[in-house]
Amino acid sequence: MNLKILLPFEIFVEKTDVMRIVAETPDGSFAILPHRLDCVAALVPGILIYETPSDGETFVAIDEGVIIKSGAEVLVSARRALSGTVLGQLRDAVEREFLTFDRRDQDMRSTLAKLEGDLIRRLVTVRDER
């Protein structure tokens, strides 16, 4: 199989001769083998595993996304991804990268909510002054 992991602004992984892919969906983990029927599935944040004869098993931490298998092509589209061969190191990297990003995302949403509230209050004040 040919595997491509796509992020919003780059191709994260492009591998050929992939023997097996294991992904996590809302209903649990499932494996994709070369002769599996075509499918589409939503992915939850978790570990995607793929195996090639040259590299063995490789682990990729995936934020939510989608996986599509069509013939020998497998496409994974995700917001964020980190790769590694040692699960412990990957876990530490995920905590550093993803959790920091999530905190920044929450801060940004909070700031936007305050701005929206302020804008609405000002619009109401302008309307009442008429």
C-alpha cells in the first residue's frame, strides 16, 4: 500500500510498500491490510501505526482527522502529527507539542469571546442612543 499523511500545510509522511496500518476511530482501533475493501473513517486523537519492510513499525501521534483507503492508496488527513519509533518519547513529545498548542488555542478562543461580547455591547449602546 502507499500511505500519505497530510497536514494542513505539508505532506507529513509519504511511504510506499506499507504492509499494515492500525488507526483509532471513535468505535475503536482497526487495521488496514493491502486487500481490505475501500473505506473511509474518522480518526480520534491517538496513535497511528504503520509497518514497512525497511523501517518496521513506526508510530505517529495524530490529532483528529480522516483516513481514506482506495485501492492501494491510503490517505490520512489530520490537523497535527508527530512521528517516532519509541512510544515513551512520542508520548512526551505529544504532551509538549499538542498540549501547548491546545492551551494557546483555548487562550485565543477566550480572547475572541471577550472581543465578541464587547462588540455586541457597543452595538447595543449605539442602537439605544438613536
